[in-house]
Amino acid sequence: MRFLSSLLLILCASPAVASQFDRPIPQPQSATAELWFGLASVVLIAALGLVHHLVMRK
């Protein structure tokens, strides 16, 4: 029984059974995505500036 389970473990873990790993190919960003990311960055910086101003007033 011990030999059978060892043999089964070796057969199941063999590289022949495993599929080859295919690396994902990154897709280029669209111009629309870059525009929204830039707009969100500017809004975030403005919000941080506003919070800084409000905190410094107190």
C-alpha cells in the first residue's frame, strides 16, 4: 500500500501532466484610460491641497 501511494504521487506530480506556463502579455493602455487617470490624479492632488488648507486653518 505504501509503494502504491508513492507511485501514484510520483505519477500525479510528473511534469508531463502539468501544462506549460504562458506568461500574460500586458495590453497597452488606451488614450481614454490615460486621460481619466490623469484627471483623477489632478483631482486627488487638489483634494489633498484642500484638506491641507482646511487643517492648517484650525
